[in-house]
Amino acid sequence: MANIQHEDAIMKMGMEYFRDTLLKILEINYEYVDSGPTELVSLTVEKKYQDFTFLTTKGFYVHFEFQTTSGGSPDLRRFHAYEATMSYNTGKMVRTYVLYTGSYKRTHFELDCGEYTYKVIPIYMTKYKREDIFAVVERKTAQKEILNEEDFANLAMTPVMSGNTDKKETILTALSYIKNYQSETANRATAILFAFADKFLNMEELSEIKEMIYMTRLGQMLVDDGIEKGIEKGIEKGKTQENLEMRSLFRQLLEKGRIEDLKKATEDEAYCLELKKEFNI
């Protein structure tokens, strides 16, 4: 449950960073009231999941979808269904932007619906090259320059830019540059990279990304937060010493990058005791 809560916190931070910072890179400028729902329940009790939605100060929602392929009419019908259901549920207009990753320069973005034509607003990421971003960041890193907010924003968007590396390697490379920074901007960039990993990668690949993220400052903060809450709860039950030992164990496992052992220690008491002996706790 704790891991799920941590991942939810990362996703929320990533969504806010996408809304408040990354959309400006794409020249989409709205003022927002709040984030909107991403899970829709239609009248047939069929759940539909959108990528991001935000309520603007003008009273309508903007809806964003990330596409690695162009599905033509079937995709447009799906987006149309999202808009119709969300508009019905909220009583507000919905405007859909579709961000096409990879090499797409043009796609079909209109759907003939008989008496009217449904349209989405396409954004083609092919003009942005992830290798160019990595080259700039690598140069700055080699010269010991501090990365700025624009650098972090660009790194966060590399998974949806065009390039020669696959998405998993792209995300791992971006995280390798970010992990040494402890700023709020670095944390937010990490969060959006996690959100992209959750969308584009399979379970095995996502697990590798999670391990990398838990080695970043953001991951450490979330784990520390869970440890602190566990300690507070233990103190209330008169288990101060035991929880202090657990805190020491968790920190040492985290420092050594033994994320799987850390997870197992929270679930298996016997294994936890073995680890305590290993670290002389």
C-alpha cells in the first residue's frame, strides 16, 4: 500500500509539472483552476482512461493524449467518446490535444460524424530531438555547469521527442542526469518521467525505472516519509527502539540501491531479521 501511495504522489506531482511548466514549451498557454478527472465511467459502466485533463479559468477542460502510433478513425472515435462522456458528466466543453511522439509529421485529425465534423488539435513532437537535449546537458555536466529549469523541462519531455533510442533507455538516461540534483524542479521532472514510463513501458521495464527513481532525491524523500510515518505509529505503540532499527535498516538498503530487499523487508518479518543481522543492527 505504501508503494502505491508513493507512486500516486509521484503521478500527481508529474501531472502538475506538465500543466504548469511543460505545456508552455509546447506553446499551450491557459490559466488553470484545477486538474480534471482522468477516469470516466460511461453509461454502460465501462471505464475510460484519459492521459491528462485540466480545468481552465475560462470554464472548459483541456484534454491531452500521448500517441506513439496514428490509429486514424478508431483513435478519433475514442477521443470523441472521451469528450462526449466528460462533457456529459461535467456540463463543460472539452478541447482535446493529441501529442504524437516519434516521427509523425502529419496525421488524420478530423472525423466525419454525419451532421458535424469532430476535430482534435495535433501536436507533432518530431521537431524536438532527444539527442540534441542530451548533448546540451552532457556538455553542461562535463563543464560542471548547473542545469537550469529549461534543461529539466527538456529532459522531462525527452520520452515524447523523436530520436534513435527507445523510451526505456531515454527515461533512464534523463534520470541519470537528474538524480544528482535535489531541487523541487528536479523532483517534478522526475515525476513526469515516471508518468511517461507508466504510460509507455511494460511491467518489467517499469520496474527498472522505479528502482532508478527510488535512487533519486524524490524517491528518497518518499521512502523517508513512509519510514517517518511508520516510526510515529510505532512510537504510539511503545516500539520506539524497534522502529529506529527499521529506519537504520531501510536507510542502509536505500543507500546501497537494494530496493527489492527493502520492499521484501516490509512484507517478510523473517527476511527482515536476516537483513538486520547482515547489517549488525
